[in-house]
Amino acid sequence: MAKTIKRERQTVAALVDNDRVPAHVRHWLERYIAGDEHALEHTVVPQLDSTMEQVQLVYDVLDAQSQETGEHEFPEAARDFIEEYLYQLSEATGIRVWSDPDTAIAALPTMLQMTEDEGDTSPSLIALKMAIRSLTTTRERRYFLKQAASEPYDETEADRHYKAAMKAARILADPRTSFEVRDELENVMMLRRRRRIYF
């Protein structure tokens, strides 16, 4: 009988040779074995405990959909919040991340590092602004918040279309989106495109 090796005792070489290890992890391990000094460069944000906690939270929330059974369902609004948070970080960094948990956590430390201490694009400020917007109306923000005094009462039609398009893109980019949903979305978008061409 083959002896089972405890996971924490597996060697780096064994992990590199394991096809089940995610590609970005294997790539980093290969760089480390090859003596690439950049692989172990010390960066501020990824070393913080809060970064790892955030990585776990983002992964769990996005992965909740695949864990749902009908009896236990995670609120869609919470997933939307995390997806919007990642979208805002993506806009600030130019790194495009959608709703796939594995992709998101691979890019998250880099996005956090790029936006740390960047004023309007800092992760904490992005999250706070999103939370306030989701809990208040435009009128309330304009009346009580000085920094929101010039915020328009109504978003433009172009703003609404852009947000809808980005939401649709997130759904289409998610590898867990069912074929039926993907097909229906693509049909709707194609129909709208035909109407714009002919009418």
C-alpha cells in the first residue's frame, strides 16, 4: 500500500509536477526553484494579514453560487457588491477581473498594492463609497454629504447602458454561467444590435 504524504509535507518539486496545481501557482513555484529573486520580492500589501482575509472573503462570496443547493442560498446582493468592488479596482488598475473566484484572488493582491494610498482609488475608500451608495438615495447624499453636493440626481441613459453592459460582460465571462443563460444573453444583445442597424 502506497504511503500517503501529508499535504503540508509535500515538496515544492512535487507540487510543480502536479497538474492539479493552478497554472499561476505552478509558474511561481517554477520561478522560485529556478532561483528567480523577483519571486520572493517583499511587497507591502500582499504581506498584510488583512489581504489574506480579504482574499478568502472574496473567494467565498464568489464561490457561494456553486455551493448553493436551493435550501441554502447566499444573497445575490452580496455577490453583486463584491463583483462591483472588483470592477472598481479593475477600473483603477487596468487589470480586468470578473466574477470567477480563482481569477479574482490571483489578481487581488496586485490590485490592492497598485491602489493602496492612491486617494480616490484606495480599496478602503472604494468599499466605503459603495456601501454608502447602496444604503442611501442620491437626494440623501446630496443633502447630508458635502463631497456629494455636486452628484447628479439622476444618472444618464449612457451611464445606465454602460453599467448594464458591464454587468452582462461579467456574467458572460464567468465560466460557471450556464449555457442557457449565456445563450439567452447573447440572443438579446444580438437582437438589440440588429434593431440599431435596421431602425
